[in-house]
Amino acid sequence: MRYYYLLFILMLTGTHVFSQQVSVKGTVTGPDKAPVPGVTVLVSGTRTGTTTMANGQYAIQAKAGDTLVFQFIGFETEKVTVGTSPLINVQLSLSNQGLNEVVVLGYGSQRKRDVTAAISTIDVSKLRDVPAANVSRLLQGQAPGVTVKQNSGAPGREFSVVVRGLGSLGAGSRPLYIIDGFPVGTSVGQNLNPNDIATVTILKDAVSTAIYGARGSNGVVLITTKNAQEGKNSMMISANYGIQNIPESRKTKVLNGPDFAQFKKDIFMDKIRYFEHREPSLDEVPLDFRYPEQTKYSTNWYEEILQQNASFQDYNVTFSGGKGDIRSLVSLGYISQEGALINTSFKNYSVRANIGGKINSFINMGLNTNISYSKENAYITEGRDNLVGAALLLDPREPVYNEDGSYNSYIGGHDGVFGFFNPVQFLNEVERGDESGDILSSGFVEFSFLRHFKFKTALNARLKYDSYKQFVPSTIAGINAPPPRDASEADNSYRTINLASDQLLTYDNNFGQHHVDVLAGFTAQEETVKGIDGGGSQFPDDLTPYLSNATLKTVSTTEYSWSMIAFFGRLNYSFRDRYLFSATFRREGSSRFGSANRYGSFPAVSVGWRLSDEPFMPEMPWLNDLKLRASWGVTGNNDIGNYTSLPLMALNNYILNNNFVGGKVISAFANPELRWERSKQLDVGLDLSAFDGKLNFTAEYYNRITSDMLLPIQLPAIAGFTTTWSNVGKVRNRGVELGIDYRTRIGEVGFNGNFNISFNRNKVLEIQGANDEIWNGTMYGDYNVSKPGRPIGMIYGYKVLGIFQNQAEIDASPTQDGAIPGVYKYEDVNGDGVVSYDQTDMVEIGNPYPKFNWGLTLGADYKNFDLSVLLLGAQKYDLFRQIESSTMNLDGVFNVGVESKERWRSESNPGAGKIGTTNTWKWSRESNSRYIYDASHMWIKNVSLGYTIPKSTLGFSQVRLYLSTDNLFLITNYPGNNPDVDNNGGTNPGLDDEAYPVPRTFSIGANLSF
């Protein structure tokens, strides 16, 4: 009995000993046995934690039997059970996560190590400090072969994204966006909160995109939103506040009031000197500009429309419940961005919720719903007739306000100067707004059976509502049209319903050294858009801006839809994890194509060879992985509109027996043979990982040929129509992409860097014949010409050889009808002795495609500080600065750029040799090489500095504070405010007509975790 009593006492004592908290200490080192500071040390299953100090040492309270978890970016997570010893030293090994991580692919996922396709994954976590109002901002500079440009600085605006060059002359060239498995189209829109993004994967070659068939030829952007972390409940709060301004270096400079008066005086007197061959007297000069030094006002209209210190705000709260079989997450987001122009703004409110997990041992489910509402107050700004262009051209001798404080509503309109609206008044009094409500929902149920099989059924739905309203009051002037004028209003409202369903069967198994996974699927999708457009004028006053109050009204309704179905499959096979093979096939039908070619087939194959595992490879301890891969496949493009293959009807009313009769006529031919635009692409790549995963390198070569392009062709007029759509033409994109990623630690400092560079060469191989050309543009704008042997949309115009200095030069040169000294001397291309005033003597004057694009991300961390820098650029490409045909219009009808001071005035005063005479307009403003500029540039796009407060300091599980600046600095010789501008885009690239300026943003933020 005494024996059992003693045993009971010992058990109680032991229980007390093992449950007693002790101070566990130790040192954490890396593979090189150097101390690693900043390592997170947690007691598993509790909120107790700490971080290692600069010398790698730590101390934490725990009890015997607890598990300590050691975590740090770039290293494998280590778990150690606390025993009787209070000393636990840990040596971390470098993570091979880069190779073993699972990447998202079309309708599934795969270990990155086994991927034989050309894909790019973007680490969104590294972009957490970027003040982004649109998801597309997060793609910029992050992936080789993906060109992301901010064409406009308008708040909330989506960036343009092109993957591996323009691939079509007739259809669209934007990639397909897929959000949580739901194909939403070729625009990501403005309603998705960037803070909700977990991963972004960009599919670039045929084997990765062919599974999306007719929508895959321009690349695919897969976006996955955040889910709850398994085994963890948390709440996260993020806040970011910034101010935005336009740097002085990015403002187009025009003449001030006295200088413009002097300019007007000079051109008046110069014309008399040239045409009348005499010296004018001062009394002849109109009084408005006779004495420039007495100019009363000097208004910088560009500065007047800018909003100083425009705010940027981004606030998010996320609740995550990851414990148990069912996990859930709810996030709330608010983004508010004021524009760089007064009274312009963008706001977005979003709520996202998802729930998912195991119902039982063989059923998984998930439901993801995103609800958002956005409101944008923005205006058309490009070109001389709109806000930014007008601000550059307005007479600076006019004030913004009258002496009584009211608006000066009509600017100019006297002494030969064109009259304009007051842009400050326009921005404040014109009521304009775009509103969008968006509900995006995806749900699935997945059944596991027979050990290796899974069946997943998914339903996706999107309901989108867009409305627009603009009311222009009677107080707003027009071009050479002073107020009061008829007030006008335009309203429209569109509703979009998009429904999709996926049925997926997968098989995954290992057979010894063989691994096979197979996917078979069926998908169907339909989208219907209904809309109503209304307009009105002749309002009784400006106090009731509603269409019902207009005297004259117009209204129209519209409805259109498209649908598709597809069967597809994929096979992935590997042997010894060394020899890899993948094949996909998709058979797709679309309502957009002719009845004879409604279905298309899209096959693709790829192979991979892991050389680093071959016995014949020499022993190289520094090499972790070396893989060669190649792929070939066919993809399509159905971005051609909805009813191109069908005969179209148009209203054609007529009089019959003195009565008005409504009628219809055929307005376009049917083409039942209209078929898919097809792209055949070859890709060869190399993936290398070295130095325990510190260095990762990727190289790609691709060759994509797009044929059967959808273009309008000419018809004989006797047919009753001049054009119809057909499959003609061929375009090639060929290029090289390189990407390198490196990370290491030197003592207490960690370094990481990522560099990518892309070289793409675009060429039209065929249109209808060898000499066929497609011209788009105008004589007084730019021309974009596509023809065999050259890239799509090269810039055409007259080639300027210089400026005629005297009549003798004019007489000795090919005839330019009406030329006088001071006008441009153009090249006589065909050598017939005459420079024709049409397209005959126009040549290629600019190439809008960079020789290469590049992006560089640099990062460092020291103790609790971290720093990141993003640089990106494009080299050796041209832009046509269209706005200068107005800001360098020397007729005296507009204000002009400061460069006009260096214009040609006489043979003895030729100026800088770039700007011609004020004595005539002809041979000066046509599309010519004088407007071409090298737009090579480098952006210091973002710089962020952060500090993480140690967990022991506050009650939060983590607090991080940071400072960030976006669009910090631009290095370029380009005179415009944004070398990324592309006002027309598509097959008409390279035009700058002075877009909405891109602001510099300084912001401060905080991320808090509970």
C-alpha cells in the first residue's frame, strides 16, 4: 500500500513539473551557422511568441511537451518539442518552397517543379505597400513578357495589359481574366479590391492557355482571392493614406500672359514684313496685344485645373476563421482616390465573404461572394477639345473669375484667338458620374471517391449594373460658342448577367516511379447585356437636371448576348520526377462564329526534362534544379463582337402614297464561313535553381503565328456593300524573356532582388496579298500603317528634311505647292519631283514598340526594418506627340508651348531649327516626323520603407508601419507628361494627345493583426 501511495505522490509531482512554465532560451542559426535575426518563435496552439534578436538569440516561456515553431521567410519551418532542457538551439535550412510550391493553372494546380508551361507567378505579398486603386497596378514590372502601362492617371483607372505583343489586326489583344475560376472577360474592371488578392498567375504559352480555347491566344491572368488560414482565427486591419501631386517636371509648359501677347504681336508684325515687304508701325498692332508688358492677367490654366494634395485612402478589415473543418473569411474594403484634376474622384466599397472546407471525409465545398459598388467622377481629357488639351491652349490673358467672383465663362473669342469653355467652371459645374454595382459569386462542391478520383461541380454568376449621367448646364461655353447655350443631358444604364458552369473529373495516382493526373471537363457560359440610352436638350433651367424636364428627348434600347460550350481534357505525366509530359485539348463552340464553323479544336503538348537528376550530369553541389521544357499548341481569339457572321438589318424609312412608312434593309452580308482566329505557338524554356534556392533563373523563347485574322475586306460596289468580314491575314510575335530572382542574408541584413526583361518582335506576314496595307489616321493627326514585313500599326507621315531658309532652297527642291521660307522641307519619296499633299510621299517615321521592356525589384531587411524599390522601363521606341499640332499651331488662335520662342522667324533668325514659321499653316501641321520623339524611359515606380513592431511590445500579434511613394521619379528625354501614354491603343499605337496626368503619391500606412 505504501508503494502505491509513493507512486501516486511521484505522479503528482511529475505532473506539476511538466506543467510548470520554464524559460526556454537558445540561438537560431542558418545553414552557414550565422545567427538569423527576426525569426518568429511561437508556442504552437497559443498566442505566446517572440522574435530572435540581432545575435539570433531568443527567450520564451513554455512548458515541457509544448511545441516551438520557428518561422522565417526563405527558410523551412522548424518544429521542436520542449523537453527537460531549457536550452534549445535551432539551425534553419533554406526553403525549397520556390520549387515545391503549388501554382494555380487552368482548372487546377500543379507543383511549380513539375510545370512544363510558360507561366509567371506574382508574389502579391511583396506589393502590400503599393497604393493601388486597381488590381492591374499590381502586375506592373513583375513578369517578363507582360507589358503593363498606365495610359492615364485618372483615379481608379485600369492599366493596359498585353502579353507577348499584339497578336491580331482585327480582334482584341487583351488577356482573359479569371477570378476564382470564373472567366470574367478581357477587363478586370474597377470593382475588385486589390487587398483581397492572394495570388496572381499569368499563363503565356499555348499549353497553359489552350485549355481556355478561343479566349486564350492573348494570355490568361488567373486571380485567386484570399481564404482563411487553416487552424488560425484572426482579424487584420490595414490603413493607407496618401497625397498626390503632379511634379513640376511632368507639366507641359506653355506661354504666360505677357509672353503670349508678345507672341501675338510678333506674328502680326512678321506677316507684314514677309507678305508686304515693309516694317509695320506700332499703331498697326491691335490694341489687345500692342503692349505685352501691360498685360493685366497671366493665368496658368493647367495649374488652375490641378487639385493640390489630392488624397488617396485605402482601408480594409478582414475577419478570418480557420479552425475546424469549415473555414470562413469576411473582408470589408473602402478605397477613395481624388483625382489630380479638381472635382475628379473614384470610390469603391467592397464586401467579400467565403466559406469552405470539409463536409465529411469525401465532400469538400466552397462559396465565394464579392459585392462591390464604385462611383467615378471623371471626364474625357485627351485632345485639344477636351479638358487637359484645352487648358494648354486657352488664352492666358484671361482670368478664371470675373471681378464680381463669378466665372469668366468664355475664354478667348477675340483678336483671332479661339473661344473655349472655362475648364475650372466645367469641372465644377458639369455633373458627371459613372456608377457600377457588381456581384460576383462562385461556388463548388467536390466529391472524392475510389481513392484517386474527384468530381467537382462549380457554378459562377455575375450581376453587374452600370449607369452613367452627364448634365452640361447652359452656362458652359463650347468651342467658339459663348454661353448661354442649350443645356444637355446624356444618361445610360446597362445590366449584365453572366452565368457559367464547370463540371470537372480528375484522376491522380502514382504507379511506382510514374505519376499521372488526368482532367476531363465540360464548361458552359452565357452573357446577356441589356441597356437603355437617353439624351435631352432645351431644359427650362439648370436647376432640374433630369431627362423628364428636357423639351427634346431621344431614347434607344439595346440587348445583346453570347454563349459558348466546351469539352476539354488534360494529361500530366512524369517518370522518376525527371521526364515530364503534358497535353491538353479543348473542343469549343461559340455563338459568335458562322454556322459552318461554329466549333473549333485547340490542342497543345509540352515536355520537360530535369537534367539535374540525370546520372551523367557532373556533381555540382551548388545546383539544385535544372529543367529544359518545350511546348506547342493552338489557341483562338473570339473577341470580334457578337453578330459579325450574321446579316444585319438597319432602319430605312420611306414615303409611300404620301404616307410615312417604316422599313428595314440589309446593312451587312452574312458570312456563315467566318471561323476562329487561330494562334500557333512554340515555346522553349529553361528553369534553373541554385545555391540552396537562393538563385532562380528562367529563360524563354517563343514564336507565335496568328492566322485567319478577322478583318473587313473590300467588295465590288455592285454588291450593294463595300466591305464584309472575312478570315484573312497573318501576324507573328517572336521573342525572348529572361527572369532572375536572388535572395540571401549577410549577417543581420537580408537582400532580395528580381529582374525581368522582355524582347518582342512583331511582324505582319500577310494581309490579303503581299502589298496590302491597312491605313488608319488623318492628315493632321498621325497615320498607323500595317503592312507585310513590318510590325502592326507603324507610325507614318512626311519625313522632315529641315526648314526652307529662302526661296532659292524652295526652287531647288521638289515642288511643295504653296511652300514659303520657314515651312518644313519634306522628302519626295517616289522621286517624281512633287511632294504630294496626300499619303503618296509618306513613309514610316516611328516605331511604337520598345526594343525591350524591363522591371527590377530590390529589397532588403535589417532587424525589424524592410525596404523595397521597384524600377521599370522601356527602351528605344517612338511616340507621336499629337497635342503639339495644337500647342505648336503658330496661327495665333491658341496659346503655344514655350518652345515656340525658338521658332523660325527669318533666314537671319532661324531659331533652333525645329519649329517653323508663323506666316502660314501649310506644310507645318501635317503628320510628319517633327512630332516623333524617342520615349525611352525609366520609372522609379515605388519605394517603400516599413517597420515591424516586435510582438512583445503591443497586444497585437503583429503591427507593421510603412512609408511609400508611387511614381516617384521619371528619367526620360520625352517632353510629354507620361511616356506610357497610348491614347488610341490596339492597332493604332503610339499616339500622345495629352492624357490625364499621372500623379506622384506619398503615403503612410499600417497593418495590424490580432
